[in-house]
Amino acid sequence: MRYCTYSEHMQRKHGEKVYKIPINIPVSCPNRDGTLSDGGCIFCGEKGAGFENLSNTMSIQEQLEKNILYIRKKYKAYKYVAYFQNYSNTYLPIEKLEEYAEAASLDNVVELSFSTRPDCISDAYLEKLASIATKLNKEVSIELGLQTVNYHTLNKINRGHTLAEFIDAVIRIKKFKFEVCAHVILNLPWDDQEDVIETAKILTALSVEQVKLHALYIEKNTKMCELYQQGKIEIISLEAYVNRVILFLQYLSPNTIIQRVAGRAPEEDTVFCNWNTSWWKIKDRIEEKMEQCDTLQGEKCDYLNGKALNVFEKTDIEKTDKR
Ligand code: SF4
């Protein structure tokens, strides 16, 4: 592969296929419940990110068992990541999270993954999370919504946090050695290719281990939908998105794991989603184009660790050669 895929990474790490199973718990988000705002991010719909989730009225064990039954049969996978997906899964008392984590700790669950916002992470919370991980003998990872490093765009999409909170959360999480996955949207209407490059550079500089990309979809009954229908925002073409993903991968560290290169959402809930094509066709297109251009993830990742000093090193080498 021309980039590091999550499936290959998990296969290598665990010696077999590992699947993520979404878990839906009754939790909200400070950007929706009135704490920061009650509108939420302008692209966030009623269901948050939980299109594929089972109802949170089902117990965690029931959700896991039902999904595992399906995944085991369809994909022949026998190990799983319990993925607390929807809204902000650390926006609740840690004792409650501990209860949920315990319920999700089935024998064949190798990792507990919590999706959240950068401003829902603190040292005290992480400390307790570390003791939960030790007690349950499970790996823990944290998925952080960032979307873009362009703080003007973060303002426009009403994220309720800027880049600083993301950087702070990553630095704190790293002290506890949990892996971080950043969620990024590469085609937000106000962003251009420079934002794409800068996003890759900042994630690399912070040694974020994993990235999850998705193309912006426009959900019905959102502020983003209103702007789209009023013609106030435009979505770049599929070809331009493919180019942005490749550009992002080129500038990203060659070691960062890519969980996905496009997301998905049900047609009935959206007015625009993935240029009316399936996410896997977008993935195929990206891979084909990388092949055609003979390019690799990390190909342009040469900007850290005092790049400007390379000129002296070169001169030194030249001098040694002449001696
Ligand atoms: S942080 Fe996540 S759950 Fe909260 S409003 Fe934004 S997209 Fe929705």
C-alpha cells in the first residue's frame, strides 16, 4: 500500500483481523447542551456521528454482542475494538465512564477507544482512565475531533475550541501513552490546500499516531445545510478532494496510521454526501491516483527537525568529499 492502513496495522499488531464495534452511550456534547453553545458544530446533525450505532437504550453488552455476531459472520473477525463513538464520550463523570468501560471489556475486546472533543480531556480524567486501563488490562485510545488547523475555519464552523485546545489535549494524552487519532475534514468550504498541508504538518509535529479523514457531507436541518441551500458555500469537486487527500498524505509522517480516507452517511439524512458515490470508490480513486503519480505517504515530510540546517550538513559533506 502507498499509505499506512489501519486494517494492516491492526493485523500486524494482533496477528489477525480486528474490527471496530461502535458503542452508543447516553452522552452529549458541551457544544450542543448549552455549555458552550446549543447549536453545535454547524455540520453536526441530530444523530451526531452515530449513523451506524445501535440504540443507546440497549445495554453495552447487547450492542457489542449484536454487532459482533454480524461482523464475525461477515468478515470472519474475532478480535474487536470497543469504540465509544457518538458525541463526546469523556463528557461525563469518570465513574460513569468506568462503568461503561467495564461493561465493554469482553474477552475478545483488545482495545477501548473513546471519541471526544479536545476540551473534554484533563490530567485528572486521564489519570483515572489510565488506572481503568490497567485494571481492565485493555489498551485505551482517544479519538479527538479537530477537523482543521485553520482556527478561522474552526470559528466559522462553531467548534467552540481553537487549535490550542487540540494541541493541549494531545500533549496531555501523550503523557499517559494513549494513542491519539485525529478526525479531519479536508474539504471544509473555507479551507484551501495550504490548510490541508498545515494540518498534516501539525499532526506530524505532534506525533499523532492515527488519522481519520472524511469528506464533508451536508446533513439536513443543520446550519451548514442552510448555507449550502442558500448558495453561500460550495463543495469542491471529487477530483479536488482526491488531490487534497493525496497532498495531505504526502506531507504527513510516513508512520501515521490512516483509519479511513472518506466517511459515509445515509442518503436520506443528507443533501450532499460523497458526490453521490460510495466511500470505497473514493478510496479506490485515491489509491489509483497515488499509483499513477507514483507517490507515497510521507514523501514530502521533510520539514521538521531544523530543515534549514540541512544546507550546512550538505556543505560539510561536500567539504569531506573534497579532502
Ligand atoms: S463536537 Fe462533535 S458532537 Fe459536538 S457538536 Fe461538534 S460534531 Fe457534534
